[in-house]
Amino acid sequence: MFLYTDVLLYAEKSVFAAASRLDCVGASELCLKEPGCSTKYRTMRQCISGKEGNISAEGRDECRSALDALKQSPLYNCRCRRGMKKEKNCLRIYWGLYQHLQGNDLLEESPYEPMTSRASEIFRLAPIYSGDPALAKENNCLNAAKACNLNDTCKKYRSAYISPCTSRVSTAEVCNKRKCHKALRQFFDKVPLRHSYGMLYCSCPPGDQSACSERRRQTIVPACSYEEKDKPNCLALQESCKSNYICRSRLADFFSNCQPEVRSLSGCLKENFADCLLSYSGLIGTVMTPNYLRSPKISVSPFCDCSNSGNSREDCEQFTKFFTDNVCLRNAIQAFGNGTDVSTWHSTAVQSTTAGSTPLHRVRGDEKSPNSLEPDLNPGDSSLYQFCGNLQDHQIDNPSSSNSVLGNSSSALGFSILLLLHCFLLLLPANLPFLL
């Protein structure tokens, strides 16, 4: 059993590591100022731009040496921020390193920094549109659109995408899809979440499924942003997405943050609805733009199918199922509509330790402000006992899968370990055999 002081030290290191991580543009600029790093970085860029077949054996050894050296530089651990000024350039640097240092797998890791804002607050604000029993029979998606028109920022960016997404270019083209997509990305990147989410994730009462759900489906003007004359194969669409830095990154972010896990409390591997919803909205405005299907249950999909998949049909169906039958995404959307986040205090505990959002003294459990969204670690709280009991059972059944409960964010790991230790101490009599 490790000591409590060891856990505190590990938590401090985790928080400092997350706080010191640079975005890839800043890391690149820093590397270029240091002669040793600069030389290796320029060699790596030449290796990436050159065709492998045209590089000699000696040259390949030099490339590997340069890549290994860069693992010790700030570039190796750099990330980007969604909507940042130089986002595309940042992502170009990230993928140039990532695909050579760690492999080329969309499912591995998101290139984006974890959210630093307290996005879980949006679940508390959601009842403005849908949680009030008096509004249970209303078209909540219509209410959300009205609320958007009363907010200057939301109204401005909504008008900015409505115009290009509804203006016919010619008899053959219903719109300028490129401009429509760009304006949609700006809408979801810049509009306050309570308004953009209010329109995209609004709940529909049982008695008004048709009109309400259709308004929700029309939020992104699907005739322009979503539909095509012919449905492409989903794997071909995925390959097209990979050729664009922004689309590739948003898709990797979606796979990372909306990964389902049937053994978790929420259906999500990372136990974080807010990150999943943000990742889904980030796909809108790319060639992988998803939208709601006309279905009794909440189901979404990109505009593609698995016809003409050949021997890859199973891979194609697995890809589409991540959208159409994703319990994590479905639960996250329903949670927003109900105004309740996943295990509310637990979710905010994980988010509160993301980079820059919480001072180090908060990790040590210092006194919280009355408005804090962080969990109350009161030993007398029955909800804490219930969660700790679930956590204990989960780990005993499958100790290697603890990440499905604690989340995979490196910046949250230190606090998660503290939370785990607190649970063990709280349930010490029951956990004594496990600890020994």
C-alpha cells in the first residue's frame, strides 16, 4: 500500500506537468530557438516531406535518431486548442510528430487539450429550456432558437451560417458548402455553450417528437452542410477526413471523448458528458459532419453508408455504429436535456483538475468556496458511500480497467488517485482484505 504523502507528491507532479505543456505552435517556436532541438526538428521535417523509398539506409537511421531525440523536447507532449488562432498550423505540427512518433491511429488520442472551462455548468443551465415541468409539453428546440435570438453573440453567428448555408450558388449547387461549414464551425466554437447546445441538444417531449425533433435535425441546415447527391462509403469518408488536419483532429477527439464503456457509471469510458458533447459539436462543419437520424431514439450518423465496402464491411459497420449506437453520446445528450450531469459531483471533480482550472492547494482538499462545483468529500454523504461502493466493486472485478471510472485525463489523474484513496479510507473495514 502506498503512503498518502506519495499520492500527494504524484498529484502535484501531474498538475505541474499539465500546466507546463505548450501548444504545438509555441513548442515549435521554443524548439527552433535551441540549436540542438532545432537541428533535430529540421531533420524530422525533411524526413516527413521526403518519400521513404528515396531515403538511404543511413538517412533513415538519421531520421529515427532525430525522432527519438524529439521525444525529450516540449514538442513530444504538445497539444492544440480548438478554435485557436493558428489551429490548423498547430494540428499540422502535432500530426507530423504524432504519426511518426506514436503511430498513425485515429483512435489513440485527441490532439486537443482537455477543457479548462467548467462546462459541466451547462447541465445546470439546461432546465431553462427543458427541465421545467411547466415546459414539458413545449417544443424545447423552438424555445432554444428563441433564446438564441435574444443573445447578441448567438444571433450574430447563427445569421452568419444561415446565409451561406441557404444561398443557392447555381442550379446544380444548393449552397457553398465550404463557406457553410466554416461558418458552422465558428458558431459552435464561439457561441456560449448554453445557447449552441440548447439548439443542438434540446430535448423533445413524447407528445411532440415529430415537429421538435425535426427542428433539432434542421439546426445545422442539413440540405447544405450534411446531405449530398449520393451517399459515400463511410470508410471512404473517413479517409477523406484524415486528409484534412481539422477534420482528422475533431474525429480523433470524438473517438477519444465519446468512447463507450458498458461497465462505467455513465456509459462513457471517461465518465465525462461535457467533453463528449463538445467533441461531437466539433465535428459539425467538417466533411464528417453528423446529424440526427429520423428515428424514435436518439441516433446520429455522418451522411454515408456501408455499401460497396467489400472485405471491409465489418470495419465499416463498426465505424458507423460508433455514431448510430453510441450509449455514451446518447446518454450525454439525454443528460443535457434533463439538466443533469453524470454523477454530478464526480464529473466536476475530474474536470476541476484540468490544466489551469484549479490551484494546487485545491488538490490538497483545502476549503472550497460556497459556489464551488467540486465534490463534497464529506464522509457522511451517502452519495459518496454509494459511489465508493461502486468504485470498489468495479476495481475488484477488473482492477486493470480503473481508467473507465477515473477518466483518462493525465491532468486529472492526481486528483483521481486522491479520490480513490479517500474512498478506500472511508470504506476501510470493507476494503481491508483488498488493501492487504
